[in-house]
Amino acid sequence: MEKDLIIRGTSTEVEIALLEDKKLVELHKQAKDEDFVVGDIFLGRIGMLRPDLNAAFLDVGVRKDAFLHYTDLGPQIKSLQKFTKLSQNKQIKTAMLGEFPMEPDNRKDGLINKVFTRNQPILVQILKEPISTKGPRLTCEITLPGRFLVLTPFANVVAISKKIADPEERNRLKVLAESIKPKNFGLILRTAAEGKKVADLHEEISNLSAKWTSIYESLHANPKPRKLLSEIDKASTIFRDLLNDEFNSVVINDSGIHSNVKQYVKSIAPDKVKIVNHYKGNRPIFESYGVNNQIKASFGKTSTMKSGAYLVIESTEAMHVIDVNSGPKTKKQNQESAALSVNLESAKEIARQLRLRDIGGLIVIDFIDMRAQENKVKLYQSMREFMSQDRAQHTILPLSKFGLMQITRQRLKPAMKIDTEQLCPTCNGKNKIQPLILVVEEVERSIDIIIQNRPSAKLTLETHPFLYAYLSKGLVSGKRWEWYKKYKKWIKLKENPELYIKKFNFYDQNNDEIRIN
């Protein structure tokens, strides 16, 4: 699988598109002045204690208060409290914890008002970005992530990524990590650590320890609530988490972002610097790489697939519901095999949509009913395989007796919503319609069906003048030329101003209309 990262920088934000085999699977947006990013570390101050919620609201130095629940304190909260207090009072001389007197673990079923008092300072980390009217959610289990491992102050344990399956490699990494782990720090070995030497891991521990030292120094420099350590920018974060041999290219339009990303890649993987390129084309970068068209085709209430089957995606505050429909243009076959074919295609698209829209929480999918148990098992196993590339934690349940599949997916930020509708050109913009690029895709799906069933037919396509102008432009670069190369058949175009802008008809050589049921 080839992966490409397309990064568009503007004066106010950065947009990042991750493509897998040229298919858009993730889309990220980050404002350049964003207050809260997952992973940022703050010095907070307890504002309001809410025993009824077993939670606290904290002042972290920006306008919106943050939320900390008891379950996110972690077992080492007493040690963290002690470290925060002693560092602020300059009563410890080093950030390293080798001589630090650790406190006993905190109870799992305790009360927040037994742990904190008002105005108490504490180190916290952003666990979830603000969602809707809710402020950011915090955790006191501080983690410092690197490319190969995660350093966890006070944890004092070693964990290995479950994706490293080889028992011998897991044992090698565990022994290696135990030998270089700083005292009273924990290590989580990431998937990228597989096969790495001790020097690679030791170097990253040194870099992460330096970050922890900078936090310690900031604690006794200024007692006010504020951000102490910023997570690296979104583009570099994706690199840190995903960079492997499958990455084909990184293309960036902004010279500043290009320089930063190139420098970061040079520090973590010098052999990959050559894939980071500065885009200098005349066309907008997302348009040049087809990202805009994929955004228009992928967002919205419905998402249509190549076979003509489509998804209807509805969201509420508590859950998301996805309905699978076979559509009128799927291939003719027996009912059970047709249902399986549509369901498998839909499962792959749903896995992409969950990543792309960053949908979290409870997701309920209504697949097309199937009778055969082996087909239900195959669909369940396929969904697990399709979602294996998803970095968000998720749980998938087999089909229920009602034919519903339930998925829970980690929610770290609001689901991405993009308005893909455009002003209608035939009513002077009084209403909105779906983007015309979707109509072109619908035309192409219809051509596929017609040629499969009537390969010898000479086709004429009748459309509204707006669509006619788009399809007929370009002598050797337009859509008709693409169709000729694909189908080895020239398709005539005919305009009809009386047609609705999204309506189109096909006719054969006898001028008889070809209907697709």
C-alpha cells in the first residue's frame, strides 16, 4: 500500500490529507492559533470541584476551563502532585526521578475532593480536544510520545505494542527496554520499535527526557496556569505515528511548513528526507492531487460507491447510524451473493468514512440482510480487517439477530463535517445542490452498467448545458477522451436546456432511450 501526505498551508490553518493508494482516508485541520491539541501539557489550577460528577474544572491559562474526571487521574497522581509542588518550590534539583520519593498508588474508587483542594496546581495533559460546548478533557497520566516509544513518568513499567506479534521480538524488546529505562519512568514500545537497536531507543529516551526536563524547569520559572509543552504540529505527528516504508511522498505548498517537516523527518528518519517535496505548481495543491474532488464525493449525508450501492449516514448527539443500500445500478445476481457483495464493498467504505470524518462514539450499521451464517461471519471478519489501519481504538461486534453491526470508536475530537453543497446555477443561487462532480461519477457508473449489458451499443449522452460544457471541454484531455481510452468507445454528447441540471439520459443508435433499473 502506497501512502501520500498532501499538506495545504494557509495564513490561518493547515489542512492535511492522507491518501492510501490515491484514496483519501484521513483529513485533518489545525488552526495555527489553536489553544488545545491532544498531547499538550499544561500547568493547571483546580477551579471548581464537583463531587456529584467526581470531577474538577481547571484553569489552564486560556479562556475555556478544562475537565478532569477522577478516572483520568491515574494511579500515580499523588507522586505527580508531589513533583509539581516540590518543583514549583525549587525543592528538587533535577527532573529525573531516580532519587524522587514515590508516593503510594491512588485508589481506583476514590473521591475527587479527597485528592484535590481548590487552587491547587497540578500538571495535566490534553486527552480530548473540545467537543461542541464541552471544554477539553484532561488526564494526569502524563505521556511523552516518540517515534519508537512513549516515556511515562512515575509509571515504572514496560509495555509492548500488541501489533508486535513475534514472541522472540517482544521478549528482546522487553529485556532491552528494562536495561535502559530510567528509574521511576515507564516505557511503552510502539510498533515502529520492532527490529530497532538499543542505540535507537536510547537516543529517543534521551530526547524525551530532555522534554521532561524542560517541563520541570518551566514549573519553577512561573507559577501561573499555562501551556508548558506543545505537541508537535499535526503534520509531524502523523509522520511520527505512521512513517514507514509504505510512504511514497509528502507534498507541501507552504515553504515554512515544508522546512519544519523536512527538518523533523531528518531528525527521526534521515533516509526519508527525499520524499518531502515543496509544491510549486500553478493550480491549488488539493485540486492538483484530486483531494478536492474526493472531499466533495465523500462528505454529505450519502456516499455512493463504484457499484452504485450507497450509504446514508445520520448523526445524533449520542450515536451515528449508517444504512446500507444496494442502489438501482448494481449487477444482477442471486439475492444472497448480491447482498454479500454490496455489504463487503460497504464495509470497506464505512471503515474509510469513519477515519475520514473522524466519527467516534457508538456507530450502528444496518447492512443488507443475509441468511447464510458463513456470509455474516465473513462480513464481520472483513470489517475487522478493513478497520485494522484505523489508529483510533475501536471495538466491533458481530451482526446481531436483526442484522445490525455495532462499533464503538474512540472519540478524541468532534466529527469532521464539511458542507459539500454548492449554489444552484439555474435559480441564481436561491437553493443549494450536491456538487456536480458527483453527477459526473453517477454518469460514469451508468456507462459501466450499460457497456456491461449492451457492449455493442453506440451511446449518446443527453445532459443540461452546464454539464455538457464540462464534459465536452478539452479535445484530448476532457472526460469524453478519458471514456474513449477506458471503453474504446466514443460517446456522443447532446445538450438539452429543459433538463434539470443533475438529470441525464442515454440513447442508443436508434435514438431509443436506455433505461437503467
